[in-house]
Amino acid sequence: MAGVLDPELKRALAERVRYYNELGIYDFYRREPAEASPSTSEDSIVQPEQREEMTPRTKAAVAVPFVPDEDLLESKPRVESGVTDPGQALRLIREDIGDCTRCRLSKQGRKQIVFGVGNPKAQLMFIGEAPGADEDQQGEPFVGRAGQLLNNMIKAMGLRREDVYIANIIKCRPPGNRTPERDECETCSPFLMRQIAAIKPKAIVALGAVAAKTLLAINAPMTEFRGRWFDFRGTKLAVTYHPAFLLRDPRQKKETWKDLQMVMKELGMAIPAKVIE
């Protein structure tokens, strides 16, 4: 007989299920635990992060359909439900996040949550990876060197920073600016999805591979992401290089400008002759 789920675990599972639902994923599978032999040691147990390395045949042998408990799928109404003003909705989402301790990053040196900034009614939204040291200090995304370059990109499009909305996949700085872990993205992304739903932009630009892979749930190289439109929950999404990458390899600015021109064309904007500085 199945045991009773711990309330905290149940809440975490419900958040995870809602996250995948928001990405359009509704089919779930459970791996049945293999019976351990007496000689089985801790070192031989397959950990969750190692399961991706299992062969397809092994996966098929242990995967069985999993239907989440109805109670698990129940979720409390979102605080911004029914709110028509996007600015007010964003304020309510920020209040709902609170002084977040939902993942390990809250205990790994972050100074504050970096929620997002810009026009709540923006037609265009930029989504990056995670806050860096400057962002963690100031509480605003893209304010360091990469942020200055993003400002130049926005200016080259004929827009101001105040005209767009800027956010990240996760809202806390990872220690040492490391790449966010998958579970950190999955824990934090539902709040980003709510921000997107409140703003309702006409186009989204994912900055870098981490943002693209998390939003689209596709594991692919940048060459397969760039130069095309993706349908993301009814909104068009394009992918280009992260400004931090452009600082390391300025040669890719021309390619990034092509991506931004594609976005401008979609939004019916005049395309300036100048390129990104």
C-alpha cells in the first residue's frame, strides 16, 4: 500500500507537475525501484542524475505509466488570478515569491532575489540565465558588463530598456556564477511563467542556451535554436547569444544582430542600418 506523502514533498511534487504542465507536458512516467541484492553497495545504486546515461533498453525495462494523484494536481489559486493590470499582477507574483527558500541557492550566498524589470505591458521580453554578482548586489537583472551590452542591443533596435521587460530563468545568483542546475531551474521557472502570462509579450528573446533549453524543453546546440521562431505558449520565441558570450566572442555580434532583425521584422519595427556596438 502506498505510503502517505510528506506535506513538504507533496508541495514540491505539485510544483514540479505544474511546471511541466505549463510547458505542455502532461504524460509522466515512474521508474520502479530495482530490488537490491544483498551484495548491492551504495556506490552501485543509480542516482537520479545518472539515469540520463542509462541505455534506452534499460529505461524501457523499468518505465511504467505514472498518473499523479488528484490531490497532487490540486493547486491553490494564483494570487494574480483575475487581475487584469499586468503591473499589479507582477507585484502580486513578487510578493508571492517572498524571501524565497525553495531551493538551495537561498543558502549559498545570494544577497537578494532578482525578480525582473521593465515595462509590464512590453511587446518584447528578454530572458537570460541567472543573476551575476552585480545583479545580486543591485537587485536588477542585466546591470553589469553583460547588461550594458544588452542595453546597446536594445538601443540598436530603436528601443529603450524601459520599453522592454527583462528577466532570468532563475532569480538568485548561483555561487561563483556557475550554470544553474536543472532542479534550480525547475523550481524557479514557474514564477517566470507567471510573469510571462501577466505581461503577455508579442515576442520573447531567450538569451543563451540555458534559457532556450529551459523554456523550450529541448536539448539542442545554439545552431539549431537560432534563426527560427518557436511557439511558446502562444507567444513567438527566438533565441540568440547571451551578452556575456558576446563579450568573450565579439565576432558573434553580427549574428546576434541578424537574430534581432528577425525579431524587429516580426514586431513590425523599422530596421535601423546600424549594428550592435
